[in-house]
Amino acid sequence: MGNSFYSSEYIMKKSRLSHFTIGYNGADRKRTSTKKLTPEELAAFWKALEETGVYRWRTHYKPSRNSICDANSWDITIYKEGRKVFQSAGYEAFPSDEDPQKTTSFEETDRYLRVINLFETDPRHQARVAPLKKEHD
């Protein structure tokens, strides 16, 4: 990756899933996909989101001090009935598969990819992830 910089922004608002990519210094923001959900798809989205354990994520993930950064970041914001119900972001760091309160650096985790797959409108572009394990509260 080297000196690359990109940011992926995922937004769920008013029954519409949107994915944006943002280039260097916030320039070149462009929508890469968008989809208006039917009531059935919206119900399935909320159920799948709950199953990911996303509400246990931290609001921000950052790499350890000794990490080498390529300056790649992500942001997920979800609104329900006009109110922000979830936001999480990371800079070269992701929620750990073992515990979403812990950070892992360098690679996207299955936990992260399950949520991102909910925003991907074309199933051919969804990431392959391990089967979801039931979490205990």
C-alpha cells in the first residue's frame, strides 16, 4: 500500500445504504454505491446488524504506537428514525474478532467485514467471512 490514503464512509439513513470513498485530504469524495431498502430489506438489515454485535464496538479504533500506517481509515454511521444510533471509526485499526473492545491493526477483521457486507449492494463484491459465532452478554 505504501503512501496511500483513502477513507471509506458507510452511512445508513432514511432506509438508504450509502458507501463513499474519500481520497487524499478529504478530496474526491464519491459515492460508490447506494440502495434504498424495502421494508422487508430494512427489517433484515436491523436483524443482521444486531447479530454482528456492532453495538458493543468502541467509537474509535487506532493502531498501536509501533504500527506502520498507510493512512487508511473507515467510518460507519447509522441512523434510525432520524436519530444517530451508531457510529464507529478507525484509522489503520479494526475491532478484534475475539473482543470488539480490543483493537487489531493492519487487517480487516471478519467482525468488521460482516457489517461492511451489509452495505454492499452487489453480493459479488461482499467479502468472505467466517460463520458468525453467537456472543454471550
